[in-house]
Amino acid sequence: PKGIRELRDLTRYKRKVIEQVSSEKNRIHKLLEDANIKLSSVVSNLNGATATKIIDAMIAGEEDVKELVKLRHGKMQSSVEELAASLKGKLTKHHRFMLQTVKASIESKQEIIAKIDEQIDKQLTNCELELDAELLTTIPGVGKEGAAYILAEIGNNMDQFPNEQHLASWAGMSPGSNESAGKKKAPE
């Protein structure tokens, strides 16, 4: 049905945008490493509060390691000395520009993800799939987002599948390799 196809478009596009955000976060890590700033070795998460404050301060032009260390969160496992040592790289104007641009890209993509989430909710309502989604969330480990993905990919009409094996096969969940050394074998 059209509504489920539209839901599928939304969920697949959301997945792509999330992958792009992940790629941009990796780019921040690469830029810092290129500037010989080893922040990732002392913080648990480059997207966490401490790292974000430090990166934002560096983008704003702060170069004094002592000032940057003051942004350290009290519960941080690494010592002040370890943090200071990790920040002794050289951030050029180019690095600052790239970090600023990449951070803006991440923020933009996160706004897009929020808009897609709103549209997914509307689509579930418009297609009268809310009850199906709610039922799917009763499965342990399946949340609202997972339920939307399941409905988008499989739909809510199970009559199109003769049995559960056909559904599992269609969803790509059937185990088994029917190829060995480049030769296809008949399934057992």
C-alpha cells in the first residue's frame, strides 16, 4: 500500500541521514587527530559534554591548554594532566573552519532527523498503523522506532506470506548459505 511505501521511504532516508551523522562525527575525530590533538584518548565520548565544550572553545579560537582544561567535567576519569597532554596539538585556521563546518552539518542533519521522526509519527497515524506499532512494542527489545521500521519493511498484512518461514526469508532473516567456493548449491 501507498502509505506503507511512504513510511518505508521515510525510515530508509532516516537511516541514511543517521549514517551521515556518524560519518561526520568520525570526520571530527580525524580532524583532531590531524591537528595532533588526542582528545579521544582521554574522553569516553567525543560527542559528550566535556569534549563538546572543549571542541567549541577551540573552534572559537581558544588555544591556551590551561583554559581548555578548565572545561573538564568533574567526574571525568582522566586526570587534568592527561587531558592537558592530549590537547597539546596545533589547530590551524583550516582545522577550525573544518570543525565548525562539520559541526554545523551534524546539527543540520540532526534537525532533519527530528523532522523525519515527526513525519514518521504522522504517517503511522495517517495509515492507521499506531495500534500495530503499539502491539509490536510489546515485544522485548522493540521500541517505537523499531516498530516503525518493522512496519515500513514488512507491512501489517501477513496474509501475503504463506507461513513464517516465507516471512523470515523475505525479511532476509533465514539462515543458510547456498554458495560455496563460488558454486551455488540447492538448499537442503
